Amino acid sequence: MLTNAACCSNVRTRFQKISEVARLTPTRFSEDHSIMVDKRAICGARNNADWYEIVFSAHGLKYQRQEHAFVAHDLPPPYYSKLTVLSPNQAEAITKELIKLAKQFDGVLGLKDSFCQLDLTDNGFETLFEATWIWRSARASHMPDDWEIVRHPNDLAHWEDSWKSNGSPEQLRMFPASLLNRDEVFFLGRRRNGRFDSGCIANRSSDCVGLFNVFAEQPSQHSFSQAADAVSAICGELPIVGYESGDELSFAELSSFDLVGPLRILVTRTAKF
């Protein structure tokens, strides 16, 4: 998940272990701007922006989507960045947007450097955590046992409570019931003993489907694979994209996902331009 810089102090502890693992694994990529960006990573970034549009609209928040970036005009919900890079090799255009955002938000910024191409150390930014884009080719699948599509507002509230209790604590209701009316959005979960013990979200774009917010009471390669198969059961004609780090990245690899590029979340409370 992404982090809003305004709440970075509250989530830093949560992501510290993830970041330490990422720095010890091959998921840490060098900042060589000459490296060609995998088109599948670009597909993932744009699918993620599709989800941002959905979430911002559901919360009544203003934003602007450009070819090179998704830019928040209102304060984003927790775990969401104020700027998300959508196209590689756009450092100059991104910097111009960051200058405007720094003025608007008094220097408190968080952004998703979707292709690890931005050098903003001298501007006061630091890396909050690193992750890797993942991709699995389209495949047909059956819905795993006990998994279902969440269709009713009460069930969505229970799903969100489970998601929060399994690693994403937040008092704000993140997912309004209006999201259930979106044809391209799917909340999926495994219900056991009257509650959801694992789940994920899928959002369908024209050329891929996003897998994110994967959670489980006992995270494992099996639970991650089940989440991916649940997405394939409803969107089997499309490849799955997403991003993960730490143990979840290992689970994704074991679930037949390719690693297709690095990303990182950069944050600052004192942006300097």
C-alpha cells in the first residue's frame, strides 16, 4: 500500500521491517536511468492510477490525471500518495508538479516513484519503503474454496475490518459502499466462521487487472496464491499486475508472478525546491 506523507510518522514502524527485507534482497535496484523500463511495470502504474481515480472519486476528492502523473489536489486518504508517477523519463515534468504541491501542502509530500528514476535527496526526500512490480500472465481459474465476491455493504464493512486488523490500522472508513456499484472493482475474501480471514481487491483496466490489499490472518504462499486465483476466476482473460515487497514478494514469485521493475515511496516533511 501507499502512504500519505502526512501520516508517515504513524506508518514508519509498520514499514520498517519491510524496508529492511527489501534492502537485503534482489528487489533493490540501482538508479541507472538508462535501464529500459518494462512495459508491464508501466501497465501496473496506470492500473494503479485507475484505482486512485476510483478511490478519490468515492471520497469526493479533487485530483488531476496527466500522462506522466496522477496528482492530488485535495489531501489524499491514508496510504495514498500526493503524486504517482505514470510514465518513465519524466523527471522535469514531475519536478514541476512537486514544486506546486510543496507550496500547496506546506512541504509535506509523499510520492510513488513508480520506476525509481527520481533523485530527490537534495530536495529533502527519503525512501519510506521499496517494492517491486509483479505480473502474472492471463490464465483461467476456479474460485478457491470459501472465497467470494463481496456484494453487500455490511459484508464490505466486515471485510475492511479484517483488512485493518491484519496490518492496515486506520480509523477512517476507507472503502465506501458506493464502490460496490463499480463494475470494474471487486472485493474478494475467504469467509470462515462468519468472518473474512483473508482477502484482496481487484480493479480491472482495459489491458490488465490489479491485485492489491492482499491480507490474511496467517500470510503464506498459499493464501497469496488463493487471492491471485480468485482474481483470475473473475478476470481470467487479463494478466494480473500489482506490487509487493518482503515476504509477500516471495509469495508472489512462488505463485508464478514475474518481477518486472522497482518502485519506491519517497516522503518528506520539508520539501526544498
